[in-house]
Amino acid sequence: MDQKDSPLPLNALRVYVAIVRELSITKAAKTIGSTQSSVSRHLAVLEQYVGDKLVERVDRNIRLTKLGYVLAESVTEPLEMVTFSVNRMRRRYTRERRITVRTSLPTLTSLFIVPRLPDFFGNMG
């Protein structure tokens, strides 16, 4: 199969978004619960797919190339939206109906979020 006919490596794309967030292959591996070598392989697969380097290694850190920035800007938000939507559907069709709120400001939670939860559940199912 020709490279241009091969399917988009979605797992590699998901791993790339973690790399972009962490700007470190090691930290990205920890974030997604994988190994550093696996994350590096996914990055290599994605770079081969797009036909150019997406990151430059600088000591123990990485820096996005111009193409890397373009790809990150293009895919990060849509991929997060897909993940959010699928997780919401999973909650809707399972018994799990809870929301986890993480914040460093307890007043935000108690004064703003908690009072609005009934409306949220009413609107979102």
C-alpha cells in the first residue's frame, strides 16, 4: 500500500497531542500510561505519515517545528472534543453519572459550579 493510501494513524495522533502538551516524550509517556519507547515510535510513525519532522530534540526536551505547530493547532482541540463527546456518551449509557471537578479554588466549586449542576444535568441528560 502506498503511503498516501494508508490510513491516518489515530493512536499516533493521540500520542502527539500528549507530547505537545508536555513538550517531553518522557512526560507524555507518563501522562498516557505508556513507555517512552512506545511514544517515540508513535511519533516516528506520525512523522513518516506527514513526511517531515514534527519536533526537534533539544537536550532532554523537545521543541515543535513549524509543521509541528501547524499540526498541533489543527488537531488538538478537535481530538479533545471527540474524546469529551465519547466520554459523555459512555456516561449517558452506563450507570456512571458523575462529574469530577478539579480546582484549586473551593469557592469556585461551592459558589459557581455546584449550584449550576442541576441545570447542567437537565440540559445534558
